[in-house]
Amino acid sequence: MRVLVVGATGFIGQRLVRALNDAGHHVVAFSRSASEESFPEGVEPFDGDLGDPDSLSGLCEGVDAAYYLIHSLTADNFAELDREYARRFSEIASDDGVDRVVYLSGISGDEENLSPHLASRREVESVLAEGSYDLTVLRAAVIIGAESASFRILNDLTDRLPLMLVPKWVRTPCQPIGVRDAISYLVAVLEADETRGETYDIGGPSVWSYESLLKLTAREKGKRVFIVPVPVMTPALSSHWLRLTTDVQYAIARPLAESMRNPVTVDPELDLQTVVPIDQTPIEEAVREALVSA
Ligand SMILES: NC(=O)c1ccc[n+]([C@@H]2O[C@H](COP(=O)([O-])OP(=O)(O)OC[C@H]3O[C@@H](n4cnc5c(N)ncnc54)[C@H](OP(=O)(O)O)[C@@H]3O)[C@@H](O)[C@H]2O)c1
């Protein structure tokens, strides 16, 4: 199958390109920085910018299936850009007769009161759903891996702050997933025709909170952290606090921190594990692996 990965140089994209290549697909790897050196032999790089229509000519030609892994969180107007990019991609994919598109979105939990980041992920789902291909949406919470922005925040915080005064949302339930499992699910849906046109949640085998994830990350590094939730800490204050405590670009850390108020656990009725079962990695193991390559 000729498979296009849109966002191929990112945290998920790089791993997905390798996995699809290993599975015997002909992979076209697209981003603004795609070059032959970035990918294994046989992968076809496609350098272009979703913000520049002229650079997209031929992007979906002959493509059977595409993965959409784009977000623009570094921009203030990320929701507007992500809407525009998704619409542009959807039109090109539809015009060129792409059969399937798989989009990796965010678990939103409570549909009311979504953070701007999670609301934007949802909006991209609706925009992509307008295309003529079969769309499969996989929604994940925090994906654990060395280059994941969310995991890097956990790692930096536990390195730098033995005592943390944190917003009360640190106790919000979340169901992270190890990056290996996320890639396994992404690859598996391509072989599973029953996942066409469907939306699923993907997660690890257990529910955590940001507090327990921080403690786990510290423990795996042989450290202890003391975490004190403070009810009066506002979203603005807590994101400024992140500016001082993590190397993750503030523009990315801020919307991720704002999303911490939304519970992000797998809805049992949408759990992909019941349709495409994989051997799930315990989160303790995923954190250990991420720390080794961090
Ligand atoms: N990481 C997580 O924990 C997590 C959790 C849940 C859901 N997700 C979702 O998973 C997807 C992938 O996330 P990620 O963590 O892999 O993101 P990432 O590391 O930031 O990768 C984003 C990719 O998109 C490309 N890109 C961005 N703007 C582009 C443009 N205008 N034109 C062409 N390419 C562009 C980037 O490459 P260039 O900058 O080189 O162009 C990069 O390859 C996103 O939809 C995200 O919402 C991630």
C-alpha cells in the first residue's frame, strides 16, 4: 500500500514511518523538514508546508491511505491554522481519491468546557470528516516517549522541583499510553476494515493522575517529589510557572497545561483495545523506556 504520513518528522511521525516501512508499505513522509536523511532507506520524503498550497502539488497522488499528525500549538492562532490545514489536506486527499485517512486526536473527556487545545483537536476531527475517504479517529491522552512534549514537562519538573505547589487539576484522572502502543494501534487500524469511519480512544492499561505520574517519573529516576495542590492557582499562573520549570517551548506547554483540567480517560465504549487488541505496555515500563532515551 502507498501510505502518506502527514507530520512525518514529529514525535509520532518518525516512529510511525519506521513501523509502516517495516510492515512493507511504500511510505511517503511529509513535513516542512522532510529529507532523505531523516528516514530509513526506501521511504519517499515529501517536503512541503500545509500553509503553502503551491508546495502541495502531487502530495496525495496514488496514495491509498494517509495518517494526519499535524498540530500548530506553537502559534497563538493554532486553532485557526489547524482548521485551515485540515481543510486543505482534506480537499487534496478527496480530489486524489485517497481511500482512508487516520487522524491522531486528543481524548477530550468531558465534552463541556473543553480547553482551547482540546476543542481545536475536536474541530479538526469534524473538518477531516468532511472528506470523501473513510476517516478513522484515534484519540489519546498523554503519549509517553522521550520526545513527547507532555512527557518532557513531567521529566523537567521532577528534575528541577523537589517541592511543587501545583494547580488542583494535578489530580485530574488521565490515562496515558506508551508510544510503542500508540504506534501499534495506528498501524493495526490500517489492516482492520471494521475501523473505517469510526472513532476510538486509545490508552494504557491503567488510569493515573498528573500527580501520580509525576511521582512515578521521579521514582524511576531515584528521586522523591512533594506535591501540594493549591486551589487558588489560576490557569494563567500555572502556565507562567511552567515557563520557569521546563525547557519545552512555552507556546506548547501553556495549552497543554490548560488542558489538564479535562479528565482524559478511555471511554470503555470507544476503547480500541476491544476491537484491535494489542499487548499493552504497563505505564511504569513506558516511563522507564522514555527516560532511557531522554
Ligand atoms: N504527543 C502527545 O502526547 C499526543 C497526545 C495526543 C494526541 N497527539 C496528537 O498526535 C499528533 C502528532 O503529535 P506529535 O506529538 O507527533 O507532534 P509533533 O512532534 O509536534 O509533530 C508535528 C509534525 O507536524 C509537522 N508540521 C507542523 N506544521 C506543519 C505544516 N504547516 N506543514 C507540514 N508539516 C507540518 C511537523 O514537522 P515540521 O515542523 O518539520 O514541518 C512535525 O513533523 C497531533 O495531532 C497531536 O495532537 C499527540
